Amino acid sequence: MSAQGEVRGPVRWRAAMEAALYGPGGFYVRPGGPGPAGHFRTSVHASALYAGAVARLLRWVDEALGRPERLDLVDMGAGRGELLAGVLAALPPETAARVRPYAVERAARPEGLDPRVRWVAAPPEGTTGLLFANEWLDNVPLEIAEDGRYVLVAPDGTETPGGPLEAADRAWLEQWWPGAAGPGGGRAEIGRARDEAWAAAVATLERGLAVAVDYAHTREARPPYGTLTGFRAGREVAPVPDGDCDVTAHVALDACAGPGAGLLTQREALTALGVSGGRPPLALASTDPAGYVRALSAAGEAAELTARGGLGDFGWLVRPVGIGPWPEEKG
């Protein structure tokens, strides 16, 4: 079922994305089908090493919190719950027994999901633990601007110029996307809605660590024509807001950051969490051939997760709340 009939265009891009992704029959909420994993590859789907790394991060948070009786794990934009399932499987039983996992997702709960997982539409208030958002912010709908005006889009993807920018959106561009707010400023993606969404998510965390992982860019290197695109069945396609493809844009994580936050690449973050693409010693092939093959496979998966020019370039926005910074400073 397409969401095309839910919006009569042209409308501004934020409304079009909202309908195409989350409206009736929208890309992320339609029942059945393979889910997001059937259309694009994320770090979660690339290797179980990723869930293992998040499990180690959760254990670090657990220690920083003094091993509380209840340890919350909140997965923003949980998809079909794959990351939560992997993290729970990777944790020591004693830690897993104290974890209260939440999948924050607007789609219906999938069949067969671990019954321990609480399926919710919004992050719960007053949590203590780890709030983790893997490729969530890039699907928070946002406005597109061109030459100081909004861009309108019809359900078939046809764009037309809209009205002048409102004051708040113009101010965001002036601060975070230099030169894009006025005539001749080119095309830009107004990330204000994402800043607000991330701030609201972080505000639900009473103590712990909030992490957002996504395609990202910073103020010093904004893409001159933006990054809006679509994905369908594993292929990049035109961003047509008809509900039949993903519509996504990279995230200005520096604008989202907030006080006390840090920005890393995925390569840096996963290396700190023990994910290494180093090949196993060749001598292992003689003493333990099966072990060597397993280690070689794991090294290949780790290399994909940390590759420069690929998944390793993802941004990690790390925001501690009531605890010390992560990664810990080296002496």
C-alpha cells in the first residue's frame, strides 16, 4: 500500500517525508515485508560484532552508574528489534538479567521478538542506562531549502519553489549551514527538527549515556547540494515521497550535539570498544584451522564496520548525562 494518497502535493518536504515514511501505508509502518533490512544495509545487519560492541558500551555505562538494580537500554528507531536481540545475547547473564530493553518504533511489534523487549512509540521518561539511536535521525523528516525558499515536492517527486523561509529555519541555516539562508545560497537541509528530536530523546535519560550513530557532516564541510536520497531493495533511488522507498538525508550531528557531547567516527568508537580488523596470526591456521577461519571472518566483518570511506566514517554523537565522558580519557 502506498502513502501517496495521503498527501496532495506539492507540499514542503518535511510533511511529505512524514507521510511517506510514517503515514498510513508508509515505508516504515506498513505491515509484513522484510522491514528496513530488505532495503538497505546498516552496521546492525552487517555483523554481530556491532551488537557485541554496543553490549560492551552498555557494560561500561553499567559500571559508570555503579551497577544499578535496573539498567535501561533504549533503542531509538529499533526496526525489527535486531540490535536489542544481539545486545541481549552478547551480555553476561548477570548483566542481562538487570537490563530493561525498550524498542522505540512507530511500526507494529514484530512476531517472535524476545518477550523481555518493551515495544513503545516514544522513549520512556526517567531512564537510567544507555539510549542508542542507530540511523534514526537520518529518517526524522526535515525541510529542504533552496536559494532562501522552501522546496515543495509532489508525491511523484517533482519539486517546485515554495515560500520564503520562516525566521527559525533561516536562523538555523545562518548558524549551521553558512551561506545557505538567502538568494543564491544553493540547496540545504534544515536540521532543526532533528536537533529538537534528539534533545527530546536525551531529556528522557535521567543518568547514563546517549549515543546517535548516523551518516553525518559538520559545519566546516556541508555538502553543497545536500544529501537527500532514497533506497529501495538495496539500491539507491530518487527520493520520491510516495511511501514505496526510504527517504533519508545525512545528519548535521554537530548541530544536534548539545553541551558536554563529543563527536567521533565509527572507526574511532568501535576501535575503543575492541572491534579490530586485524588478521589473525597465520600460525593459528596450523594449530586450529576452524578457529583461524572464524577469526578471519570476524576480521573481515570488523574491517567493513570500521572502513574509511564506508561504515567507519559514520558519525557517533556521544552525550553523557550525569556520568563521566566516554571514551575515557587516556592518561
